[in-house]
Amino acid sequence: MPEEHAEPKDRSVARSLMRLWPYVRPVRAQLSGAVVIAVVASCLGLVIPLVLKWMVDGPVADRDPGGVWLGALYLLLLGITEAFLFGLRRWVVARPLAAVEASMRAALYRHLQRLPVAFHDRWPSGQLLSRGTTDLMLVRMFLAFPLTYLVVNSTTIVVGFVILLGQEWTLGLVLLVPVVPLMIACSVFEAKYSLAARSAQDQVGDLTTVVEESVLGIRIVKGFGRHRSQALAFRALAQRLRATELDKARLLAGIWALITTIPELAVGAALVLGTIEVADGGLSAGTLVAFLSTALALRWPVESIGFLLAMSQESATATERFFEVMDVAEEEESAADRPAAGSPSGGPAVDAAGAGGMVFEGVRFRYPDAAEGSAPVLARIDLRIRPGETMALVGATGCGKTTLTALVPRLHEATSGRITLDGEDITAMPRERLRELVSVAFEEPTLFSASVGENVLMGAEGAGEDELRRALSVAQADFVHDLPHGIDTQVGEQGLSLSGGQRQRLALARAVVGRPRFLVLDDPLSALDVHTETLVEAALRSVLRDTTAVVVAHRPSTVMLADRVALLSEGRISAVGTHQELLRGNAEYAWLMSGAGSPAGEDTYPGGPGPSDDTLGTNAPAEEGSSR
């Protein structure tokens, strides 16, 4: 079962909601004050029956109009005061609860940025979006209303029954009879409603995912004429959500009917018995009026139990969904990520061997969710890229080239082995510094809903206009000056207002704008036409002279940017050398570069001599071979 559709944990509503305390603690004074105000306002409503008793047994019985008008004035003042206090409660809690929601949303967003890439590979974005919007809205609503009124109404019911028992204890006991059946009904309702609420909130996340994917993939949907199938898929999910919401409505209607009917029967019984006592002279008319008025004043606190429990259950489920994400461990923090007092933050500490450049030593990698016993993606990688050298990484599709490059900026953590940059283990570097040293450009360029300039400058904090123009020139992205607003043109979501080649050039400009010491390029020229590719390659050479780079390459033209080539095969570096050396001495490399088709049903290079044992760097750090 996917994590986002996990079964509800065996945890009480109270225990789930108690996890909100760290976020609520800063505003506890305002919330406590609001509860006190609401309790006072609610209890004022219980004073009204006592005034009525005084009026009936006093001025009304004595036929005193002045006393009646005085009693009416008391009732008016009590009503105005009660309304004012309830309005004051809303004003007191509005701002602090908005702050609680904002702090939780900021914490969730911050946490999502620090979670491993593997987490985002597993979780649909719609599920995460619904947790950051709908679920947090439910939490805020719970803090604003049900939390307060569970306390207020419970207090009101207790105080009300004390007054009832004080007025006429026999009739008060009649009204206490429904307590046991109501408690049983509420317990059953809570268990069933919890499952329905969780299902509904998960289905909202699924629906959000479908909408988001349909919007982002609208070109595919229209291009293949799949709008009907997408509409049917959306309708199916919407119907599931509708059915679940109707189940919730049926449960709520059932508990509401019980909570309304049973107390009403008790009030009716008390009315009959009270009337008999008044007729027999054992009870005054004013006491009966006050008793019934108090009982009727308790109708709202009692009847509200159903939907207060429902809202609390939905909020508890929303809280669990929020913490399902917050409980996921962030990227493992190395000692370097925890700044020590007095420790220097200078340049890299080169090891005793003086090994500079980018070095992979015995690197193995297996995805965390891979089947137990399956072969690792990278079995053992030993490779050295000299300082200032450009290494092309070549291999068949699916051999792990992109995975290997993702290990350098620690988008994934190596299972074993180590990677060093200028002699410093990357796991000993603070991630912030590592990602300042290493710049990346992925095969699938991602642009944000921002201007062209803002997208490019994301690659280097503090870079200015000169660096921006230089980066655009290197990436042959001068087309931006012809856009409606130049570099201030908004590119739109995912940059889909631009062509694939334009997006790729902007992504390349972003990678080089900060003049990084290390550069990782994952087939950065795949979407360019041959003429633009030639111009970009010529400009890139000047950048590559000043950096240590690894370039994933699929075409000979990209390989020619590199000083040497590493062949990745079956999770290992099987050969290292210059392009010409590997063409002459390695059959697999020659086949990959030739573009010849493989035999039917085969995914590897055709038969013939395998990778030569005397090629340079066979599964070892390749210092030998030609240099610049």
C-alpha cells in the first residue's frame, strides 16, 4: 500500500491532535483567553432561566408591571453581553490561528525542500499539495471552533446540570438518563467516521494529482486526443469522493438524529412530570419555567456534539496526514552540516595523497526501495577526473549514468564508497557549500514561473547583470533579448511557453552562471539543432577550461567536448581513455558511437570482442592515458 494511502494509525483523536502543541504553544495565551471568554458568554445564557423564574414567581405572580419591565431589561442586557463576548472571542483568535496555519505551512514547505529526492519520486505532488492546503485549513478550523466549543459546551452542560439538579433533582435525574446511550452512540460514530474522513482526504489528494497532471500535460492530452479518457478518469475519482462524502453525511445525519431525539424525549418526560408536580402544588410555576428554559438552553451544547466530533475527527486525520510527511527523515546530516564553534569554513582540506579533481572510490548505489537481493544500479565505480579536466560519461540507456551524476551534489547518497572533490569527501562538506561548488544541468530542463533572468540567476546567489549576460552568451541563449520583455519576460509554468531547445539553453546558462569549480552536465545539448549545438559547444569549451566537469554524452559531438571518456557498463567503469583510443580498442564503445542497431531482442552491443582488458582504466582510477 502506498505511503500516502496508509491505513489510519491506531491512535486516539486526542493523541493525534496533541501533536499540534508545538505550533499552538506560542499562541496559547490568546487561545486560553478566547476559551474563557466563550465559557463566560455561554454561562451567561444559563442565567436567563433564573431571571425568568424570578419574573414568574415575583412580578408576574404579584401582577407588578414595573418588575416585569425590569426583568426584561435584565434579559436584554444579558443577551447583548453574551453576543458581545462571542464576537470578542472570534476577534481574539483570528490573528493567532492564522499565524499557526502559516507557521505549519512554512514548516511543511521547508521540510519538503530537505527531504531526499527518493521521497519525491514516490509521493504524488497532489497528495503533498492537499496536505499543505486543505488539511491545514481543517486544522485551523478545528483550533478556531471545535477545540474551543468542546471545552465551552462541556463546561456549559456540567454547569447546566448542576443548576437543574439544584432546582429539582428528580427532574434532573430524568434528563441524565440519555447520557449512557449517547456515549455509546458517539463512540461508534467516531470509529466509523474516522475511516470515512481519512478516505475522503486521501481521495482529495488523488483528485488534486489528476488535475495537476492534466494541466501540466495538456499538450500530451490534446496531442493524443485523450481528453475524454482523462475526463472519465477524473469523473471516476470525483464519483468515489462523492460516495465517500455521502457516507460521511449519512453517519453525521444518524448521530445528529440520535443526539437530537433522545434528549428531546427526556425533556418531554421531564415536562410531563413537572407539570404534574405543579398541579399537585409540589413545584412552583416559576421553577418549572426555569427548569425547562435551562434544559432548552442545553439543547445546543448537546446537539452540537455530533458535528464537533466530526470536525475533530477530520482535523485529527488532517493532523496525521501532515505529520506523515513531517515524520519522514530529512537528508542525513553530516558532521559538516552542523557548524562547530570556532571551526573554520575555508577551502577544501586536500588529503595526504594530494588527490585533486573529482574522484570516485569504490562507489556503490542501490535505490532505497529496490527489491531485496536485486543488483545495485552502480556495482563499483572507481574513476578519477583530474583538476580542470572534462570527462564524458558514456553508456547504454539505463546503465546508471544519470544516477552516477546525481551522487555528486548528493541528490542521492552513495550506498558505499566515497566521492571526493579536490581531496575532500563530499559527505564531510556542508550541503550548502557542496552545492555552491557543484553546478548541474539536467537532461530534462526545469524552469519556474518567473522571469528568464530569475531562472538563470538561480544558479548563483549574488550573481549580477554581467554574469547573467555571459551565461546567456555561453548557452547561445541570446534569443531572450527578442522576447517581449527581454530577460524580464515571464516564461510561465514549467517554461512551456518556450521550445525544448530554448529551455535547455536556459538550464545550461543557469549551470554556468556562477563559474562553478565542478560542473555536472546530463546530456545538456540533446534538444538543440546541429547548428546551435556547434555554437554552444564552441562557447562551452572556454567554460570547461576553468572547471572540472563530467558530461553525460550520447552523441559523438558531445563526446568531443571532453578530454577523456569513461564507459559505464553493468554498473562499473569498464574503460577509460580518449575518444579515439576507445573507438579503436573497445567494441561496446565503438558500437554506441556508431549508432548501429542492435540485434533483434538484444539491448547490448553486437557480438565480437568484448571490452578490451588492456584499455585504460579498466575498473580502476584511470590516471594513465592521454592528457590534455
